[in-house]
Amino acid sequence: MDCAKIIGQRAEFQFRLAGPMILGGFRRSFKKALDETAYAELTYQLVGMNNKADIADWPETKRKLVDASVALVRKQGYHATTVDHICSEAGVTKGGFFHYFKSKEDLAKATIEWFGENKAREFREAPFSRLADPLERIYGRLDYAKESVGGANRVTKGCPIGMIAQELASTHPAMRDVCQDYFSRLAKDLAKDLAEAKTVHAPDADFDPFNVAMLYVSMIQGSMMLAKTAEANTVLMENVEQFRRYLKGLFNQPANVPTHA
């Protein structure tokens, strides 16, 4: 069941969804990968990259360069960010840059690795992850997603991986694969809770956990882009709440049922 069919079958679920423009090129292998893992415990290790221990052991200069890359890509995009910009932002010489990275693309891969692992750790350690009820964990994730972008009173900085994907997916197959892996793991993480919640709360419900999880990833990525263009998180906050109402419909809950906050 694809996202369009889900939306068509579930009335009242309409929001400005720009995410599929970002993720459309990545979906072809997601379902196969999910079937093979059978919602297995995630490792959060990206394809062809170092493990978490290696990331923790990165030298300070390398971390400074990656932090500068994250900040600049969020601010002005990948193509507009030069090696000179990154070195200036990090306070590192070009010699220091090329000691750790062969090229800007090599740094971009490390940026995805660094940002992705930090986000994975944040979600693993967030309070909602310790809730016993899988459906409450899902609702808690939505609350945490809103908090992590600064709530309604700030403007999200955006996702550097989403921005890299937009700029490089069509022309750089290796970068496309790395971004695909990141988005796939995001979806599989949520799909695991959705599958458990379906078993507990709605065993006869007609929805595919992975497709719903991909809809969430699309919504978040697209909503961050819309929030940046509007210079306000309003659309992001509204879309998260619209997705919450959609989930309540899937689990046969009235829209006004309190959820974990």
C-alpha cells in the first residue's frame, strides 16, 4: 500500500506534504530492506561507515570540521559551501582539512554519519523511548520531534542530510545511497513501534507499518523545508499534529484522546 492509497482511504488527512519531492528517489529498495530485517533491532550504523565507537574517538580537529559542515549546509546548502568556508568556520587550515578528508564529498559523508548518529542517540535517550506502551512511544516521538526543532517560537535549522539529498541524489550515486540508508533507518525505527502498537491495539487494522513510517519521514523532511521558507515552525507543528490525528484514526481512537506529552 503506497502513501497515496493510505491517504485516499483515510479521510480528513490532508496537509502540505513536500517531503516526497525529497524522498521520491529513495523508496525503491526500502520495503525489500525492511522485509529482510523483519523489524530487527537497529544498529544505526550507516552503510560503509565507521561504528559509534569510532565516531566518539574522532580527533577534535575532525569534529570541528564536521560541525562546521553541518552548520553551513543547514544555513546555505551543500553546493554553496566551499572548503574555504568550512575551514574558516572551523578555524582549521586547508592542510588540516585534507589531512582528514580527501574532498568536500568525503566530508559530506562524514557529516551524514556524524549528524545521523547524534540524532539516533538523542532519540534512543529521549524520555519517550522508555515508555512501555508502543503507541505512547509513537505519540511521545511526535512531541519530541516538535521540541527538537524549537517548538512554535523558533525556526528549524533544517536537516543537513535532507539538504544534501536534494542537491546530490540525482548526480552522486554514492551520496544518494548514504542518504537512502539514513532515511530508511529512520523509517524502520518508527515502523518497529508501529508494528508492535498494531499488534497490541489494532491487530485487524489495514495499514502497513513501514508505509506509515515513510509517510512520517516524508512529512517531517518536507515540513522542515516549508518551515524554513516561511521563516516559522507553524506549518511543521500543524503537520505533526495532523499526522497524530491520522494515527489516531488508524488505531480507532477519537481525535480528542489525550496522548503522552
